[in-house]
Amino acid sequence: MADGDFPIVTSDWKTFRSLMPICDRYVYFDHAAVAPLPNPTRQAVEAWLKEAVQSGDVNWPQWAQQLEDFRTEMAEFLGADRQEIALIRNTSHGISIVAEGFPWQPGDNVVIPAHEFPANQYPWIALKDRGVEVRRVPPKDGIIDLKALNEACDSRTRVLSVSWVDYLTGFRIDPAELAAMAHEHGAYLFLDAIQGLGVFPIDVRATEIDFLAADGHKWLLGPEGAGVFYCRAPLWEVLRPTSVGWNSVDDPFEFHRIDPTWKKSAARFEGGSQNMIGFIALRTSLSLLRRFGPHAVSQRVLDLTDRICSILGDVGAVICSNRDKQHASGIVTFAIRDTDPIHLRQSLKQRGIVLSLRQNRLRLSPHAYNNEDDIVRFDQVLRESIPECRAN
């Protein structure tokens, strides 16, 4: 879908909101889990479905071109070159490309924070039978301990893998600082970007990130099962291609010729046929977000979460998220003393407020289309629900 199909200017959050049908039913504060789809994305999916139903593969070349256009647009969004972008199933897929493809030697190690989301733990832990040690560094006061991470790295550290934004507390790190830390030890930085990409700006070249992965179903407002993997050129030559298929090689459409010459790009990791409908949808959502720009979106989200934190403070909630300017994100985790969080979440949902429960804490994550009306409604419903959910 062309940019002209979105009549949006940078500060027109009202128009953005009008493109989100979810607002007719819910105050949706759960983008750190699974985001609702924008209306233009729904229309793109419906258009694809109609073509697939009525025409079979007649329009397949046009669909494939949309995926290549998405690759280009995502590269621009990340500050990368298009050959550094692979279209993948999800974040776990991207992490596994490196975990399974890296030329490990017995005694090598990977350093990760111990409280990472499982997607950034299991692919590394699975390397135990290759003699690779996973050094899981405990958090300090509930947040990532950068000093301890640095101390855990040594000359045998090959990868430092960290989330840009912590899924539980929303603590946001500086990727450039982590990249410098990894490179000082001769290691590579893998950034799990799923909780930041789409709401915070990033330039992978300026920050010197080596690898990055993110599914599109959170802040990018896309569907599940369509994500992106960034591999700094020419590091794809370092990794052994895994899950290879007909689409991993040069000249993939010469089906009669078997020649395992891998593509000279990160696209060699894509394997076989792609999730056409998923990536067409994700491209539409990305185009929508790019109309605003990540700087405007991030400031909007931080303003909204600051307002929410003020309300939480007024009702006596304990805010578990660091709200310093350099570490704040779109995620706010909180607890209310003597209140059952499970029942409170259920009560809020019954009244049209959607958020998550993580490790016995409530987690809010608004997006830029949310507005003051949503916050006022949240304030009202929260105050009504707390007395009903007091623990006995």
C-alpha cells in the first residue's frame, strides 16, 4: 500500500486512532502481548484473500514483490541495507538462526540476562550438547545488571544476547552501550528487539548491532508469524545456513538445477515459501507507523505512560518499572497492595480495559493511538475495581 493511502500528518493522533477499530470496544493497553490490527491492515489481508480465492497463484508475482518492497522498507526503518534483512517467522526463529548456525567450539559461551523472555533463553540453552556454556546473569533490584553482564564476558564469549526492552518491567537499554560491551570482548551483540521495534527509533549501523530479531505482532501492529531478522553484512557468511530450502539459493526459480550456492544476503536463511499474507499485513502496518516516525511515536507513548503512572501513584500502586528518561518504555508494570492481581485484571477486562498479568504483576502497554479518553476511562474503572478485588 502506498504512503498516499494514509492521509496522516505527524501529530494527527486522532486520525491514527480512527484507523484502529479496537477502540470501539476496548481501552487496549496490551501491545506488549499481541497488538490489534489497524483497519488498513485488515483491508490488505481481505484484498489478498479475495485474490487468493478468486485467482489462485495468478497474482503471486505481485505478492512476492510486496514482500521485497517490505524488505526494503524495513531496511530503511532500521538504518540497514536490504541484503541485511531476512523475513522470518518470529523472534525465536531469528535467534535460532544464530544459535544453530554459529561456528561454536567447545568452551565457548553466551552471556544473557537471567530474566530474559524464554525466546532469548531456550535457543542458547539448547547448545549445551555442543559444549557451549550459557551464562545467565541475575538482575539487580529487578533490572538488568550491566556491570555484571560485562564481568560475565571473557575471551571465550561469542555472543551477548539482550532484550532492547525487558518484557516484564519495560526497562530499556541503550543498544550502542551493549554493542560496545560485546565488541570489547570480541563478541557479537544479538538484540531481541520485539518490545521496542515500532515504538522507538533505532539505527543498527550507528549502534553497531550485529544481529537483531523481532516478530511484528506487538508494537509494529502486525499479525503473529511474520517478523524480521537483521544480520550485519557480511556476517551471514559466518553462520551455517539452517532450515535451508529452495528459496535459500541464488536463482531459486531454476528448479531443475540443484546448486547449493547460498544467496549473498541474509535472505539465505528464509528457506522455503513465505507467509505471504502475514508479511503483506505487516508491511501495511509498518507503512502506517512510518507516516508518523518513531521519534514522534516514542514520545507519544512515553507521554501516555507518564500519565498512567501518575494515576497509579494516586491510587497507591507500586510501580515496578524504571521511569527514568533513558530507560522508560511503553511498558508499565505495577502492583496494588492487598489487591488480587488476577481478579483485578479480570474486573478491568469485564469493564473494557485490556492489560496483561506477568509474574503476579499487572502490565500496561499503550500505543500512540491511545488517548486521554482512554486514560480517564482507565482511571475511573481502576478506582471502581480495586475495592472489589481486595484480598481477604
